[in-house]
Amino acid sequence: MDYAIELTEDELEILSGVELDQSALNHEQYKRQGPLVLSLLKSLAERGAIPEARLRYWSDPEYQIGRLKASHKGLFERNGRQGDEIYTHPHFLKYLRYFLFGAQLPARAIAEFEEVVGNPEWVSSGDITDITKGTRAIVRKYGLQEEGEEFYRLALDAGLNQWFAKSVRDAVKQVR
């Protein structure tokens, strides 16, 4: 399954002017693309294009894994960013990439993870051992030991609830 959201022609045009790789940006590019990012987000919001799990990942503190109990958006606010400043900040680009394309993992790893999960509607607590075991095998196979957050995002996109997604992330962190 491809987790990229479908973009309109106008959105594709806007996106063509946005550099999503923060490390590739210089200050002028960063300032120039801010209005484009805002325009793209406005269009996506107006048509409800961003999946609910991704919006919750961004704005719900329960989806933030770590010591600080604020949402990802809340962390920007704690650092003094408000309103549009949040979305035009270069550190937001990794979230925009996730909104648009889903987890950044190899296609084969994603496909194998989907096979391990099966139909997420049928997953119960008794399946967590098989899912985490299968996840660890994928991580080892593709050398993805540093990608716990991406597997967490993939699990959410694949339809697993947040508790299962956290278990998947923890399984990735266990791989040496």
C-alpha cells in the first residue's frame, strides 16, 4: 500500500517549490518557501487530505513518545513558535514530509511489515508478540535499527492503534 496522499495539480505545483530536506536549505530558500508551505497546508486542510492518524501524531500529546509530555506541535510552542511560525520553521519539514508521504522506510520493508500485521481490524492483544517479532526480523534484514520513529509512524498509517504502534517502536529499539 502506498501511504503518500494524493495531491491535486495545484498542490503538486506548490510542492515543486518546496525543499523538504532541511539540510539542503539555505536561509534565503527557507524564507522563500515559507509561504508555499502555508499554501500547501491550507489546501490540504481544506480538503481533509491529511490522514487522521498523522494529524493526531502531530497534535496529540499521547502520540509523542519521550520525556516531554507535549505534542510535536506543542514542542514548537514551548520553544516560542506560534501560529504560522510553526509551519514555516525548517524543523517542521520532517512533519510535512510525513503528512505527504508517510513513513520514510524502504518499500520492501513496508510491504513486509504489512504482511506481518495483516488486516489491522483483526489485530488483538494476542497478536502483539508476532507483530513485534516480525518487526524485529524486518529491522535486522534491512539494517533499520535507528528507524523506531518511522516504524511507529508506519504502524499508525497501517491502522494499528497507538498502543500497538508504541510496541512496534519499542521492538525496533530492542534490535542490536
